Amino acid sequence: METAPLMTPLVAPRRTAPSKHTKTLVTCTVLAALGTLVYVGRASREVPQPSAVVDTTSLSHTSTAESFDGDLRLRCTETYITQTLDHFTAHHGTYEQRYFTCGEHWTSPDGPIFFYTGHESDAESFLQATGLMWENAAEFGALLVFAEHRYFGKSFPKIENASYIESLRFLSSEQALADYSVLVRHIKETFHAEKSPVIAFGGSYAGMLAAWFRMKYPFVVDGSIASSAPLLAFVGQTPPVDPEAFARITTFVSTPEAGSAPNCQPNIRKAQTIIAAWGATAAGRDNLIDALGLCSAPPSQDVAIEISDSLVSTYGTLAEGNYPFAATYFGDLPAWPYRAACDHLNETFADDASLLRGFRASVGVAINSTGALPCVDWNASAPIEEENLWSYLACSELYMPIWAQDGTRDFFRPKTVNQTADAENCLTKWGVELRPHWAHTVYGGLDGIRAASNIVFSNGNFDPWGGYGLWESLSDSIVAIPIDQGGHHLDLMFSNENDPQSVRDARKQEKAEIRKWIDKHHKAQKN
């Protein structure tokens, strides 16, 4: 759902962000129902580094400002633990799970363990990006742990005599949570940290895992920071899931109320109408090559419309990554990237061709930010092994019926959720039956959250996933923190001088909750 990203619809999956440590980006893809839009070319890219300096002069055990420049992996130890492949039977083998420990500030033997519940990504990406953990390690004397989710990064099980798809049968959130429970026990034994409290952190799918970790293993985890966690996106919720919230919020970020140019949203709508009209004739489809920067003309109007849909879907990525600073988490994006994209559409264009060129530049902020990739190959496809395995999880247990659009309250082409088609796609693509009710059955939705304690849920109003998060506190220990002008898990990122006051306040509140959980743990240890 993240790595970016994060999560993708079953029928029309969106682009996922590249690995944070990929030094060369061969292709930048936007997945669509018809196949894959691919910008053809090769662009060099350095390993992105966090750039933050935090004043820790007031802390009791340091008197200098701490810098987080450079490669943070060098401040950690990479380790593997042999994990049980299937925690819920006694008949299967093992695999090697990777994790990182970063202990320069840890106060042995009972300093807290800050544990990142890895999501659908290489562990190195969130190690480099999770500033909330790094910036507070010294103050809390915390040991940082970044756990890699099974089947991602270097933690992919090797199962003899099994095809790629057959080997995925042990990929699930439940197995991942069991991995994390075993790993916490292992770390406590290894570091002689049996008395250390454990605080889980995560954003997006990892935020869901952080919350579920506390809900399912409260004897292992003392509290959780669950940022941008769409726990209320599953079938069985009361009230029911709003299938159009993602599209509406994505559209809201295109408005002046969200800081975007006034003509942006109207021109996004017009661009789609023009593409559909041009797609009706061979000459018009040929003209789309130059107007949209395509490598070749679409063969039909239907394909032209599908290309249009895929390009418009990039505004969802821009909304998620609408941070007040330049960042590489969703690709190389400038500060306030949605606003930057909308600036290309702030004109009253003289003709349709000019408007489409503006639209091309607008979506290019997301999919061709370097300007070095010459054209969109809408007919390309990627091997299944390279696809984000989130879609497998969505089929097998975490189905989210959230990809509807009405075309009125949002700027997308109207469509409804088609669970029957999704089920057929799951069976064809992954060989698994769709289980639409399983996530709610296992985790309980809102009722499950009400029964829990010591969880912070934070959400930003620029983040489309916020439509499926918790916005109101349920008790003194189930705390909701709204973040005005907040993108996807902005509060987990490194502090920046351009941060809105809302996220500064959110981090302070999160620290206060963490301190409360730690103090409660230590008091219980003394009794």
C-alpha cells in the first residue's frame, strides 16, 4: 500500500514508488487495467538521504544537535532471524527474516524498543524515512528496530518444488504479526532487554500492522503509533465503507481550498473529455502521441480512455505525497507536488492541444519528474514477480472495496466496485479465492479498535487514505490526531522547517502518549 505504497485496486492497480535505495531507475510505471504505462528511458538517481538536524540540547544525556544526514543504514546492524514459515501449524519449514537494529542511544537494560512493523517494502526504505523514531531515540534512550515483512526485500521464503505463486501461500498479515512477536522476544533475549517496553510504529499498511500488533499481542506491545492506517476500509464495517472517499479526497486536493490553482480541477476534467473525443478517430489518436507524450498511438478509443484513466490516477499519488518539502518517498517530487502539478493547469488554454500539453506536464510531476524519460509506453507489461504483492494480500485477506468514482463529486470517470470481477481477477492472477469479509472477521474493524488500548491513529486531510482512518478518539487511550495539510503519514517523516504547525503539534502529542505508555510499563514492572 505503500511503498509507496501502498495499496492498489485489483482491476486497475496504481503505480508504486521505487525502492529508496535503487541507484538507477530503469522504468517509471503507472499500472492500468489494459497493461502498464511505462516511461521508456534510463535515469540515474542517487540513494536519497534524509536531511534533518534536530536540536537535542535540552536532553539529559546529550548536548549537541543530532544530524540525520547521510546513509542511516550505516548506524544500524543488519541481522537475520530464522522464522517459522507457518506459525499456525507444526508441519512447515523456515525462512530467513531480515531486520535492522540501531542502538547508539539505547539505555540498557530497560530502555524502550521502538519497533517498526515493516510493510510491503524493502526494510531499508522505511529505515531511511521514519524520522519520528530517529529523532526521539536519544530522548527516550530507545533501541530502534526495523523489521522486514515476509516476502518483501530480502525476506522472501524459498520453498522447494513450488512455483512463484504457490510459494505465496504463507504471505499474510497474520503470519507477519506472528513474525514480529517472535522477533521481539528474540531481541529481548539477545539484548538482555526483558524489561524493556515495546512501542510499535508504522504508516499505511505498516500503520495497520502497528495497530493490529497492539490489538492481537498486547502482552508484547505496550503501545502503537498508527499513522495513515486505513483500518476502516474493509467489508463488514458499520457504517459501511464509503467506496468513493479516496476519489473525493484526491479531488479535494486539486481545489483552491487545499492550496491548488483555481483552474486545475476544471482542466483535469476537460482533459479527459478531450482525450476521449480524440480517441474516437485514427487521426485524433495519432495526435495523442505528441499531446500526451506517448510512444505510440492507442489502437482504439477504449484504450485511449484507459490511458487517460491511468494518467489521472497519478493525482492520487500526488495527494499522498503532498508534503511541504521535496521528497523521494513517492518518487522524486518537489515540495507541495500536487500544487506544482496544478500550476501547469492554471491557464485558460487557447485550444485543446494546449490543454493536453498542460495536462501532460501536470501528470509529469509524478511520473517524469526528471524530464529525462522521453515517452509513455502504454503497451508495456511487467513480469508478475515484479508486481507489488499487495494485490495478493488484497485478494487473500485484505480486500478493500474503495475504488468507486461518481464523476461529480470527484474528477474521475464514473465507475463502481465490482466484487465479482475482482474475485475472478484474484483467481486468475493469484489462484486464490477472494475473502472480502476476512479482515473484519480477524481484526474486528471499529469494534476491535474500541476493545483495544494504547493506540494513536493519525491522519492528514490531504491523504486519500484518510477516508478510511479513525478521526475521532474513542477513549483516553485510543487517540485520534487529525493533521491539517497532512499527506500520507507525514508525522512519521523527519522534521522539516516547512512543516505545518499541525504536524508539529501531532508529534508532540504522540511523544506524550509514548511517554505515558513507557511510564505505565515501568510502574507495572516495579509492582
